[in-house]
Amino acid sequence: MAEEKLFTAGNIAKELGVSDAKVKKAIQELKLEPTAKKGVCNYYSKDVITKIKKALK
């Protein structure tokens, strides 16, 4: 079974072509929980990207 690729807020920002701050604000507003957490880094699954993209429009 292949592992699902996870994204940090910074990775999501690069993929969407927006600033990290906009992505972090959208995550807070949508009250999204990270899929995984390593140290201080939060990792989100691919489906979160579409939710954030809609919130930024």
C-alpha cells in the first residue's frame, strides 16, 4: 500500500501560487485539522488543497 503524500502549508501555498499567510489564514478559518504532525509541522492531505482553493476565491 502506497503512502498518501502530505503537504505543509508552505507546499500548499506554492501549489496554489499564493502566500503562506493566505493559506494559514484559510486553514484557521476552515478549522482544518492536520492529517499528521511531526514536531511543530502540520501536514495536510491532498483533499484539503481543494477546500483551501475554494476558500481563497
